[in-house]
Amino acid sequence: MYPPPAPARRDFISVTLSPGRSYDGGRGLRRRSCWRKWKQLSRLQRTVVLFLLVVLMLVGLLSYVHVADEWAAVDSRSAAAWQMRPANPPVLPAPQKAAENPEAVAGLSPQKPQRHFRRGPPNLQIRAPEGDPQERRQDQAQKRAEVVGEAGWGAEAQRDGLSWRGAGTKPQQGTEPLGKKAEFPPRPSPKAARIQPNPASQNARQKAVVDAFLHAWAGYRKFAWGHDELKPLTRSFSEWFGLGLTLIDALDTMWILGLKKEFQEARNWVSKRLLFQKDVDVNLFESTIRILGGLLSAFHLSGDVLFLKKAEDFGNRLMPAFRTPSKIPYSDVNIGTGVAHPPRWTSDSTVAEVTSIQLEFRELSRLTGDKKFQEAAEEVTRRVHGLHGKLDGLVPMFINTNSGSFTHLGVFTLGARADSYYEYLLKQWIQGGKKERQLLEDYLEAVDGVRKHLLARSEPRKLTFVGELNHGRFSAKMDHLVCFLPGTLALGAHHGLPAEHMELAQALMDTCYQMYRQMETGLSPEIAHFNLQRTKAVKDVQVKAADRHNLLRPETVESLFYLHRLTGDRKYQDWGWEILRSFNTYTRVPSGGYSSISNVQDPRHPQPRDKMESFFLGETLKYLYLLFSDDPDLLSLDAYVFNTEAHPLPIWAPS
């Protein structure tokens, strides 16, 4: 039989109305749906999600704490700066005491840096480095940020009592102890470097130096901006390290000459473009005296902590050079990889190079509180002090990085590869407040060794010169580099060493001047040979064909500066003026820049070499400007000591 039919199915809708609630558009359903999806995840999946959420929360919390600490550090640095610097920076160079009531001026609002105008001839128009509109907009934003932020420049520099007339801070009465790194940024040099406030206060000769600098800078700025050296004839550039050597070398020169606009533009390049993380070998000595010394000097003169930060970064990258079996550093180090090595052809370093980095490394330690820089550099000095192979204080030219011993014994010179060893003995003693007796004794012994073994007199003018000794055989050869010696001897006499040092300095100064005077172009050769035969028809200064080039070197004008500053004799200014005129006549390139020349004996065809060394702006023009000043307080020799690249660093305990 058939089953009975199924009952009819009824469709219906059930609606439940809850009192006090309204329809929410399904949000409740979506919440319940998310919860169901969460419950459907495995335990491992839920654990991973929760872990990621916790990590994100921790990162956010740490970021907040870091930003808060940064702002707190800025506030504390500003407060510390108010206590360390006077309210009104002095115009005179005498060290000023800190303001007794810094709170009295704490309410002053920071001033915006004034717009500065270029000095020099009105027809010298220099265009800013080319760039696309987007880059220019980024640069403008960067400048606005720098005015209110990073390095104490502009508003912060004004607030901290810095001005173009020099840093006015309380003088330090000794070396700060070397311990852990300071919590606050170190103070710049407490001695106020009297910077000429306007062109009207510069005399005619100083204005001529400013004109020469601006002409050289115009060529560099237009054709070699940010590169190491200008090639003025081909209107291009050459690279050595790829670190803007000319720009860094010239920073303190621009500050001293009062070139505010040029200094600010160079400072911006350092801030944005000077990066040391690059795979490049640098020479330890050259990069120390030019880059590290230039940055430290710029920090002391301007008070801008940007330069100190860059100096510390660079100093750390040089440290691998000291990792040798003997603690005598390698000549070269890769600042990107940290690999150091000697030259490819030898395991030796030159004595001058390893013993002429101490001023800079000692000062870097004093400023940062990190004693590793000073310890590494002074260990070299201690080891060289005790080595055998010296001759009455005179040292050979080479030293082995493996054994730590002198090599190529029996050859003694005050020229290339040995010159600045003697200079830094004296200057370290002065830098440290005349407390390190061993440095002084080594220097005095060396001066006596020069008198005993290397001095001679030429014919027919009886010029006193410094020759060389090669295994007991005297050579009447004198590098232009040796012309640093008159200035160094005079500096020592100024700081209390025997008066006979000043007498020798004056005699050698006459000789260095004659190396210029007796050349047809009025410019010295790189190497001179002196006539020892009594023949009136022959000049005292003889030049070989391979030695008659001029590299725009500074040593003679450096010594002229010291001799004029310490004797007041204006003839030294006149001699420097002659040299500057010769530079302008035979080395100035119309399109911008100055060029080394190959033949100082041919005024018609001096044969320009198409290279402007960075030291022409860093040293030669700086010393000429200081030479033509009659103000003994413009970078006082009782407050500053110049490194071998003419970068002034403060004396730790002023005499």
C-alpha cells in the first residue's frame, strides 16, 4: 500500500524584537563573525598573531622613549651651553669669564642668521652649484631644518654666544681628564679668534689675499665642487680620496678671512655630502692633517658641533692603521672596510708621517673623552723616542711597521719624510701646556744635531742653509719643505727656548727668501742646491731641471708669518707681498684658480701643471693673510698652535 501523503510544509519568518535595542546594520553579526574566525585559527596561528602585536607595541614604546630622550638631551645641552658661555661674546680675544647670571638672558629668543654678502671684487660673480629644482627644494628644506636643529649653527650658535668675532667662552686651565665620553657636547676653543668684522677693517694687502682666495674658490666651486682638487686649466678636477679635500682644508681659512657666505655653503656640503662610509684607501698622515685637522679647527673657530661629529667619525675609521705588531701605524687605511696596509712596495712607513698625527689625535681625545686616539698616537712617540739609529737627535726617514725599527740608516734630512717630526716635538710640548719634558728634550737635542751636522753657508752671499747627510757625506741640497724650520725655531724662542734659536731662525728666513728672490719668476723651486765654491759669477741658489717646479707651497710664507708676528719687522711682510704678487703673475688662471708651474726660471713659459693643491687655500693664503695683519691677537700664538696643515688648535693650558 502507498504511504500516507506528507503534511504540507509552511514557510515563515521569525522576528525577535528586543525591548530597548535597535537594529545596528549587522555590526553585531560582523563582530560575532570575527570572533568565530579567530576561534577557527589554530593555537599556533593565534600565538603568532599575538606575538606580532606585542612586538609592534614594544617598538612603538621604544620609539617614543628615544624621541623623548632626544628632546630632553637638546634641552639639557642648551641649558649647559648657557652655563658654559657668556651672554655677550667678546670682541677682543682675551678669554672672558662665564656669565655670573645666565638666567638673566635665558628668555632671549634665538636670532635668525643674517644674510651675508660676499667680500671681494664686485665683478666676481659666482653661481651656486647646478642642481635640479627638486634637489634645490630639498636643499632649502635642509637649510631650514639646520637653522633650528642639528649643529648649533645659526640660531643655536647665536644663542650659545658664538659670533663671527670668535667664540667667547670661559678659558680652560688645563687638560680635561680622559675618561668616559662626556654627556654633553664639548666646548669649542675658549680663546676668541678675532675675526675681521667687515672689509673696511682689512688693510690693502689683506684684501688682496681675500681677492686671491675668492678667485681660487670661484674656480673650485664652478669646476670641482665637492671633489679633492681643482684642475684649473682643463676646468675639471682630480680625486685623491674623494672626500672634498680642498673644501675641508679651506673651512677655517674662510672663517678667518670673514667669508661668511662661502663658509656657510661649505658647511652645508659637509652636513649633507661628506660621508665616510666608502670603500677607499686614505693616507693616514695626509688625511689626518687635512681632514681631521680641518674639521677640528672648524669646530673650534665656529663652535659648530657638526664638525666635531664628523671628526670623531673619521678618527674612528683611521684607528685600524695602528693595529700593527709594533704599534707603528700603517701608511694607508680603508675607511670603509677598516683594512689597513703599508705601501705596496714596502712594509715601511715614513718617520714624518707616523710622528705628525699626534696634535690631531690628542685633541680629538680631549674633546670626545675617548682616550684611545691619544693613547695610540702617543705610543708611537714613545717608541720612536727609544729607538736606536739616531744621530744627535736626528732621525732616519723610514721606520718598519713590523719590527718598529728605523730602516735605511745613515740618511738624515729635514726635508721630505722627516720634516714634521721635529715640528711636532715642539708643538706637542706647547699644546700640552709645556709639561711633557721628554718632547722638549728630544726637540732641543735635534736642534743641536742640525747645528752640528746639517748647517752650512753658501757662496758668495754666505746664506745659512740646512743640507742633508748621507752616510757621513754632506749634500748642499735643501727642499723647500725645510723652510718650515725658521718659523718653528722662532716659535720655540717665543715660548722660552734659547735666544740663539731666534738668531738661527732669522738667518734661515733670509735663505728661504733668496730661494724666491733669485728665481726669474720670483717663485722658489721645489728643491735648491747651494753653491759652496767661492765664485762671484755664480748665484748661491742652483736649480736642477727636475727640481724647478713650484707647487704653491706654504712653508716660506708660514715662517714669514712667525718671524713678523714675533719680531715686528715689516720686511717680512714686504717679502710676503712680493711672493703673493708672483703667485698672481705666474700661477693665476683667468677662469678661476691657481696652478702649480713646472719652471720657475722661465717667466715667459712657466709651464702650468694644471693642479691647485688643497694646501694653497688651507695654508698658503691663510698664512699670507695672517702675515699682513698687525694684530698679534688674531689667532694668538699664546692661545693656538697650528698643525702642519695650518689648522689652529687650542693650547690646553694657556701660557
